[in-house]
Amino acid sequence: MNYIQYMPTKVITGNECVVNNSNLFKSLGKKALIVTGTHSAKANGSEQDVKSALDAQEIEYVVFDKVMSNPTISCVYEGASVAKANGADFVIAIGGGSPMDAGKAIALLAAQDIDEESLFSGQYENKVLPMAFIPTTAGTGSEVTQYSILTNDRAQTKTSIATEILFPTVAFLDPKYMEKLGVTTTINTAIDALSHAVEGMLSVKASTITNALASESIRMIMSCVPKMKKALEFSLSAQFDLQDREQLLQASFMAGVVIAQTGTTAVHAMGYSLTYFKDIDHGRANGILLGEYLKLVEKEQPELSKRIIGAMSLSSVDELIRITNELFGEKEKITAEEFDKYSKMAIQTRNIVNCVVKPTEENIKEMFTKSFL
Ligand code: NAP
Ligand code: FE
């Protein structure tokens, strides 16, 4: 098996790891741009911890807290101009995948002039601001990937800036920031991570090491499913204790390491249209589609689907579909014409080339339809 394994991000885990390792910020620069969303980083204490760590090291900072979910291109250009106007020489991103992905694009755009037309070209100079990332959801794994996924209105989808220079310099993983993360976001993000691990195993770039990480990540996420169901039943995120939060954060980090090498496959390719056109949350979109893609894999590569279902400790793909149906409840109404349009878009993506089991456009339409029955 020939493969390359490259993941240059230093990862620091554990309780109070931001404040306890404040010295690390010193090596990143003299003035930080803190990139985050509008609200959660203030409520969960992560923004205050970062500020305390920077104060302890006498490092100046400016806050850009305007990142919305599914960040837009104009948001990251605005963030980059705030960085430049204030002389920030490194970026600290705090939040879910949205602020982290925005943080990467901002770090790139603050270091080099790239016009909007060339933003997704893959042709960049080797210049980017150093980055420290603090995930506050356990889902995207963006803290250890080289992808920045932005809402691309021109292409009417979500498009990824993918370049090795976007790996964050350092990531701090502290589960305490997720103690009050709501039930829906906890489930959506956990299933996004599950989808990363599964798709990693279904990628033509899967390797011995990514398969090992993916299997363990799948096992860790699936062992939290009973708590997810309970939390849904009682609408109570307190079902998840700090140990569960830590487990989900580790699993999502591992799945991030996987997709940094393997990329994602048909599920993400299809999910992007659901998010762009129907505003369906990224993790929910993937979770609704995952079972039907595994059904196709089961038909064409039964051994492969068996390995994945085995890692889930389930007996069949149907059992997984029953679980995701339970977790995601009533589905959105989408017409056959809309599925037609989304299928035409999905079949053209790089993610499809990346699939061991490559669906046809007809397969994709059928998977969309069955997933939303
Ligand atoms: P998100 O859009 O970052 O956050 C969702 C919501 O959760 C926001 O309202 C946020 O509030 C809130 N939130 C975040 N942390 C919280 C906490 N600890 N407690 C309470 N609320 C909290 O969601 P996400 O699912 O993590 O990220 C999705 C994005 O990541 C998508 O754009 C997707 O395309 C991308 N993605 C990237 C990769 C990659 O490799 N780079 C992989 C998969 C997905 P605030 O807005 O107030 O912060
Ligand atoms: Fe994802």
C-alpha cells in the first residue's frame, strides 16, 4: 500500500489546556486576531480563556466575532481586512467548523492578495498567518484539516479551499467548552464526524493508518448513541457528561485526521446542496444520506460495508438507517425536480472521483429520494 501521511498540527488536549499552555501563543506572533461566532464563545468561556492566556503573555489582540454558520466569502474578506488594518500577525479561531474554516481563509487572505475569482484555484503562494484553533463543537475536525469550506454563491454550493498551508499550527482540545452545547448541535456534529470516519474508509485514499483511526472513531461515536437518544427524548444536553464530551471531541479529532488524508466522498458531495439550497445543517444533511450510500456500498462491495457496520457494532445497514431516522426525526420536503438538480451538481464533484464505490447520477438521485422518504 502506497500512501503519504501528513498532519503537521500540534494538538494539545485536556482540561484547561488553553490557559495552561499560554506560552505557546508567544511563538505564533505579537498580535492576534481572534476569529469567532457571534455568541457561543462568550457564553462557554473559551473566548475569556484565550484572552486570559494572551494577557498572561502580554500579547495584544483584536476580536472579529462576526462569523455566521456556513461562512460566506465576504465574511472572510472582511476578517482579513480587519487583520491587516490592525496589524494582526496570527489568527486564533474559536468555535465550531464555521469560525475555524473562516479563520483559515482569513489567515490566508491576510498574508497574500488573492482575488475572489482565484480563491478556490489551489494556486497560492507559500504564505499564511500562523493559526491556533479551539474547537467548541465535536464534529468537523477542522482543527486538524487543511480545508476551509465556504459558501460559494457563484457555484451555488459550498466549496473548499484545500491547501497544506491551511493546517493550523496548533489546536487546543478542551471538552469543557461543550458542556452546554445543545442536543441538536451535539447530535448533528457527532454524526458529521461519524460521516467523516465512514467516508474515510470509503475513499480511494484510505490507508492502514486512516482505517485504524476511522474504525476507532466510529466505535467511540456509536457508543454515545444511546445517550443521544435519551438527550433527544428529554431535550436535555446534560445527558452528556464531561467524559462523553471528551470522547466525542477525540473521535471528531481522529475523524479529522482521517479526512485530511482521504477527503470525503458521495455523502458530503450530496450534502452540500441540501445545506446551500435548503439550509439543512451540515451534519444533519450527511447523517440523513449516510445510510443510503452504505446501502449502495453493500451491494457493490459487501466486505467493505461489513467492516464499517462491524465497527459500529451493528448487524446491518438497515439498523443504522433506523438509528439515523430516530436521531433526525421528520425530514424536510424536497421535490423530485430539486433532487434532479442536486444530483447533476453532486456527480461533478471531486468527492465522487474519490469514492471506492462511484455512484452514477441515477444512483445519486435514488439515494436522495430514499433518504427523504
Ligand atoms: P457551526 O456553524 O460552527 O456552529 C453551529 C452553532 O453552534 C452556532 O450557532 C454556534 O454559535 C453554536 N456553538 C458552537 N459551539 C458551541 C458551544 N460550545 N456551545 C453552544 N453553542 C455552540 O457548526 P459546525 O457543525 O461545527 O460547523 C459546520 C461548518 O463546518 C460548515 O460550514 C461545514 O461545511 C464545515 N466543515 C468543515 C470541515 C473541514 O474539514 N474544514 C469538515 C466538515 C465540516 P456561534 O455562532 O455563536 O458560535
Ligand atoms: Fe463534514
